[in-house]
Amino acid sequence: MITYYLDSSAAVKLYVAEIGSAWLRDLLLTEPQNPYDAIHLATGLFANRQVLARQLPPVVFLCADERLLAAAAVEGLAVDNPNDHP
């Protein structure tokens, strides 16, 4: 799977047909239900790919949203919830 970094303007692609709109729409429909969650997940995936390419330890996707953590885990990211560490 190819991973892309998305800035916050990517949410516009939900409403304006541009190159990449279909990919973002698919990501939002299959995983997170909110554009900012999709951006958070895509950024984590991109960062993880970059560190693994440099033979560094994988990143840990840190988030308090259980649904988003589950989506990140499905995508293969190591996850942790800060609420689990009072």
C-alpha cells in the first residue's frame, strides 16, 4: 500500500473532484469517519514508512480515540492509548 502525507486541505477533496479525491474518499469510508482522523492516520503511516526505510524502530501511533487506534492497528501500526497510563 502506498502511503501519502495529507495536509488539512485534503478534507476539501471530499467535496471537490481533484486528483486524489477518490483515494481520500476510500480511506475515509473504510477507516476513520472524520477527515482529521484520516489525516492523523495517513501521517502516522507515512512517518512509520519513513523510519522503517531508515532501519529505525517503528513509530507508535499514540491516540486516545479507540476507533482510530483500531484503524491504525489494522493498517499495521504499533498503537498506544495515553489513557491507559494514568
